Amino acid sequence: MSPPEFNSFNFNKSVHEAKMARIQRRLIFPLALLLAVGFYYTSSFHSSIPALRWQHGSAIAPGVLDDPEYFWRKLPTHYQLQSIRPLPGGKPLKLPKIQHQFSQETSAEKATRLERQLAVQEAFGRGWKAYREHAWLQDELAPVSGGAKNTFGGWGATLVDNLDTLWIMNMRSEFEDAVAAGTNISFETSSLTEVNVFETTIRYLGGFLSAYDLSGDQRLLRKAREVGDMLYVAFDTPNRMPITRWDVTKAGKGELQEASSWALVAEIGSLCMEFTRLSFVTGDPKWFDATERITEVLKAEQSKTKLPGSTYPPPSLLDVFSNMQNYATLLLYAILLLTVDTVWPISINPKTKDFHGDNTFSLGAMADSVFEYLPKMVALSGGLLPEYGEMYTYAANTAKKYSFYRPMTPDNADILLAAAVHVNKDGAGKEVPMSDFVGQHLVCFVGGMLAIGTKLLQRPDDLDIARKLTDGCIWTYASMPHGIMPETFLMTPCPSKSTTCEWDEYAWKKALLASAEEDVTKLTKEQISALADQVISDKRLPKGFTDVMDRRYILRPEAIESVFVLYRVTGDKSLLESAWTMFQAIQEASKTNLANSALADITIASKDKPHQTDSMESFWMGETLKYFYLIFSEPSLISLDEYVFNTEAHPFKRLLR
Ligand code: DMJ
């Protein structure tokens, strides 16, 4: 039977009051709980973002970010999170200064600097004008034909990637025009089936965030958040690892997704700067949480990888405890833990979170920015995320041990290059690291990374290495007929990094024949030399190079990036000359009627013009020209003590005390 109050239409007041009292009693506990949780959440949330308040005061203008109708924000989540990692709390630390204490320049120095800066700005201005006229709102300008290309989602990559450069170069009316157009781009659909989450993050999210950080224009923050909301859907997988090559159309239809069993470590491990900055400026920790889960895997997996492999594997905790007879064992374990420096391989498995199984290691293509972001996250977070510093220490130590080598050069140059490493089993089944002396333009960022690490993580000994690595890139530029470095090449290592390394022409010739897979066992010394001369001529090998596998120059920034960073760190004026020489060489070969083009082969004779491939990726203006411009600017413009660059050269504000 139903209670009287429910089967009577005229139930009296006391029955009603009794019911209300019961309801209230039932509600009190859950309400109190809700309030307590709410209070805890809000207080921990706010206590977790004081760093943000140091930088911004009030972070978000009310109303500007509230767009509940935005497509990607409304999409239902398939894999709900149990908890969200809060933003790091506490005041940012007082980190060491990165920039050199520059003294006043002479008026002659200033005149030269400004002349060079203007030349860079003119190159940028031509490119921007051509993009505006021929490829507006497309991803890239085709700089020879005047056509357009869509390579990165079709959302106007060049436009978004260059908002901050326009601001930095003080091109304010072009900036306003670009902001108006950029904030109208629709990210609800893409003209491409597959979208690269990493490229979208570094170019679009990084582009909007940086332009916001520089200008304070809230429209840009709103747009950054839109891109962030879209990218966040790529993390809606059972284990919350993102899909790096992402079918954005399927995701938009709300289909179930799962992280793949193969990914490049750079594409998964270098989303953290952009996601963390977005969380800092919005105050919403969800993006930080998303990439922090990747960082946790990186951290857990770092000591398990095959480099240094079985040379001195860390003992399992079980082994240690079962054998822990005395303090000596414990001490040994502690020392082993401290000395196990490792890096992650290029290929990883996001589905199983295995980031250690592969045997190929490199600081270059496919891995580069995962390392670059380690010291930069320390800068970005004001030292509030110390795990990045720890991971950097391991990675930098490993690179020093296994990767950096001195190549043999005709002028006995004291330079370093960074080799890749393969860990393979030897005849006895033991895993041994083998160097692969391939040189890459992409790896040229390492000098700048180490230079930042010398300051932020107080590793002064690395400065000499940073300089030699940067000199290695400068040397390679200078050694080529057009003064431009190729994509990839091979050189012969000296017997040791530290001892002198005398040029040995015959050793070079034998090495290049080995690289060309010529069998020389039955040849005389003269025959070997003659055969080598033929290969040198056929392959157009400058002295010191044993092969040039990829002869293109695609307008990449990494060499000038390190020259710029090293200049800001050391104040060494010779770097300004190196930068100017590089800029002139690139301009000379790549300038088209409209802008600048990638080159097919920079090893052709200096009297011939390298073929221009009608391609100009957004990083030419967004990165390469930005670094050229900044090295010829006052060092206070985008100071490294206030900003930190993402891998696409977008400066983000650092959390400062
Ligand atoms: C850029 O998109 C970024 O610097 C990325 O990390 C590597 N490749 C290009 C430039 O070469």
C-alpha cells in the first residue's frame, strides 16, 4: 500500500512538512559531501594555479571562453577519467638566468645588425605578401607556381604558424588582418582524412597560444582552446594515450577509438608544452592531465630501454631485497640507479605503453622534440615539474656517452655531430650499441638544447659540447657548394672525441668506398684512390663526407635555432657572422619570384642553381626567419629568461617568480 500522503490529493500540511524534513535529511549528507568535494576541488584547483596568477593576475576574461555549442566540446566522452591531475602548485622557483649579460653595442655594430635584421624582415614580408595573395587560408604557398597546398589539416597552417612572427616583427596591421581571419577558421571538419596530432599541436595550438601570450588578445586564447578541445578528443581512448595519426572525421562522428600499437616517440612525447601552457592560461587542468599521463609513462619506461642495454641493466627490486645482506648492496643499488642513463627509442607502443622495446635511438628525426621539451618544460613551469629535469639529465648523459662524435675533416675542425645508435645482439647474443654516423639537419637543434640545459639545470660542462655541436652544423653549411646543409649525410668519425684528429685522405677514401659498398679487398692503394675519386665525382662529395643520402634543403630552422640560442646564452659575436653567412646562402639559393622554396639538391656545383621544388612549409617563416630575425634583434626581444620556444619556434611565457 502506498503511503497516505501519496494516495491523497488533499494531504495536510504536517504530512507535507514531514516529507520535506525527510527529503532534507536525505539530502543533507550528499549535499554536504558535494560541498566538501566541491570546496576541496576548488581550493586544490586554485591552490594549484597560483603560478598562473603570478603571471597573469586573472587568467580569463569572463564569457570569452564560454562557447558550450562548440562542436568538439559537445562530443560525448567514451572513456571517462576517474581523476584529473591538478596543475603543479606552489610558487615558481627562481631559476638561473639563461641569457648572457649583454653589454652596449657600438654604433657600427648596431648599424650592421639593423641592416641584417631588415634583410630578414624583407624576406619575411615578401613571403607573407605572396601567401596573402596566392594561398590565403590554405596551409602552404607553392612559392614557384603561386599555387597553394593543404598538408596540415587544411586550416591555414602558414597563417596560424606566423601570427606570432607578425607580432614580433611589429607588422601590426598584417597581424590584425591575420587574427581576424585566423579566429574564423573552422576546426570542425578537415579536408584531410588523417590529421597529425603532433603537427596540429605544435603549429596550430602553439601558434594561437603564442600569439595570445604576446598580444593578450582573448580571441586567440579562445581559438587555442577550440584547437585544444579538438585535440583532446584524440586522447579519448581506453588507456588515455592519444592517437597520433588521427582520423578526425571518424572521431567527429563519435566513433570509438583506441591508441595504435606503433607511434613515433616525438609525436607522442612532445605535446606537453602546448597542453600545459593551455592549462596554465585557461586554469583548466584537463590538458595538463592528458600529457602528464604520457610523461608518467616516459618516466617509468626511461630506465628500461636498450640503451645502454645489457651493459649494466638495473637489477629488479626483488633481486635487491632478496640479496640485501648488507649496506654495501644497498649502496651499490643506489649507485646503479643513479648511473642508469637512458633515452627512449624512436618507435614506441602507445597501446601497451611499452616505450622501451625498440632498438633504434636518435636525437634527430622522429625523436628530436621529446628531448628538446625536457629542459623547456622546466623553463615553462618555473621549475614546478622537476621530473622533466631528471629525465633530461639521464637523456643528456646518454647522448654524451653514445651519440656525439667528432668527424674527421680536412681542416681538422674541432666539431661534433650526433650519431644515431642501433642496439643489436653480437655473436655471443649480447646486446651492444652500434653507432650509425648519419648526420641530419634536424639534429642541429641539440646545441641549443644543451645550451639551455647548461643554465637551467646547471650543467656548465655541457656548454663546450653545445658549442661544438653548433659548430658542427655551421661547418657542414660552409662545406657545401651553396653554403647550405643537406637533410642527411655521412662522415667518418675520429678515433676519439678528445685527442687531435689529423686529416687522413686515404682513410676518408676507404670509408667512402665502404659506404658505397665497393669491394676493395683485391685493389692496390692507387686503384683504391682512383676508384674513390670516381665515387667522389659521381656523388659530388665534399671532402670529409662519405655520402650524402638526402640532398635536399627544405628551409629547415634547426641550425639557425642553435646559433640563435647559443648567441643569447654566450654573447659570442662570431655567431652573428655565422648566422648572416647562413642567411645569405639560403636566400641566394632559395629565393623565388614570390617567396622562398625548398631545394632538391644542394650538392650541385656552385655555378648552377639548385632546383626549387615549389614547396615552402610554414616553418620557413614561422621558425627559420623568426630565429634569423631574433638573432639580429636586441637580446631583450623575446628574452629566453621570459619566454621559452616550443619546437615550432612559438614563444610561450614562462612562469616566473
Ligand atoms: C618543425 O615542424 C619542428 O621544428 C619540428 O620539431 C621538426 N621539424 C620542423 C622543422 O624542421
